[in-house]
Amino acid sequence: MKIHLVALTTLTLFAPVSGFAQKSAPTRKVQASAEAVKILDRYIQVTGGTAAYAKIKSTQVEGQMKMEAVGMSGEFTMLTKEPNKFLMTQKMANVGESRAGYDGKVGWSKDPLSGFRFLKGKELLDMQLQSDLGATVKWDKLYKKIELKGKQTIAGSPAYKLVMTPKSGNNVTQYYDVASGLLVRMDTLSQTPQGTFNIEMYFSDYTPIDGVKTPYTVKMKMGTFDILMKIVSVKNNVSIPNSKFAPPKQ
């Protein structure tokens, strides 16, 4: 069985921002209301601010994951590097190692079930969006439309619901807590060889790392599976060779 984790969520939370708050509204080629802009701008501020994000050029995230319903557990490592480089490695007990990466041009995946393959179509588009550093907060470059769809209760608290339409790939729905301004949930689709899956991700345990708040707990609902991801460590500005992101030799 392949566990296909969506890296978009963790990536957008651990990656740096590229001058979002410093741009003026007339330069943005995206449809977004003033209310939506305020919500996104506040998220940047409460999680550290533009200056703190701008200092981060690469990130290494390590953590543990668990699927209690089927008795499976493992670990994961995520590497990101400017510009547009990404690698996610998963090691699950009794399953083996799965990797997915993007080197700025080529998206690829290798796992025990499907073997090695290059990503194409919507899978590739999603990977390209995921690999862009600061994907959540660089909305003025990555998204063509942002819609505020009222409020919804998440974990007992009201949250603003934003539907975000990217220039390519699948729509993303994000929920920002009204009181704290933090991102508490994200919904999207995952394209895999086994089909298309609805994904719900819930974020908590925000902890400041180098001045930027990072959610150390991510609960993911993917189809019939519930996956719990716990961050163990986050290291910023580590030296990562570009060869790490290249597809493996066949």
C-alpha cells in the first residue's frame, strides 16, 4: 500500500516568504477582496513577519507519522531550498521507503508500489505549486483568485474560509482562526496513480523556530485514512546540495 503524503501543506508552513507584505495592491494580478488580503497579511505577521521569513533560504524538517487504524508508523524528512526545490522522503514500517521530489524542472516519485516514474499532468502541476517556497503566502504570484467564503467552526473555534484558485493545479481551501490568525485547516485534492483523493489537514502546536512559527502537529484525513504527523526538528538555512532533488538514476 502506498501512503501518498501531500507535501503542499508542510512546505507552505516551513518555507520563506518573498516580500508579500511589501507589495502594493495595484501590482497584484489576482482577484482578491480587501478582507481576504487582510487575513493573509495577518497570518504572515502573527507567524513571524516578512523580515523573519526572508532570512530562511532552505529548510530541513524531520518527523514521525502514524496511522493507528492500520497499525502503521514511520518517519519522514522534508527538504526545501530556494528556488523551487523540494524532496519528501517517507519510511514506513513493513512498507519501505517512498520519495517524491522536484529539482526546479522535473518532478518525480519512487515508491515500493509504483516504482520510479516522472510526474505529469495535474500531479506535476501540484508538485510545482508545492515546491514554490512560501506557496501559502506568495498568493499574489501563485493564485489567480482568492475568495472569502464566510466562516466555519474548526476545532470549536470560528475560522475564515478562503478558497484559493491557483494559476495551475487544484484549488486549495484554507481556514484561518479568527482569534489567532493562524492557519488551522487546509483542504485540497491529491492526484495519485491510484486515483484522486480528498485531503483535509489540521494544524496545531505552533512553535517559533528562528522567529517563524511552525505547526509541530499535522492531522491528515486522506480518503479512509487518518495520518498523524509530528514534527521532531526543524533546521533552517542548512546546506543542501542540488543533487539531493534530482531524480535518481535508473
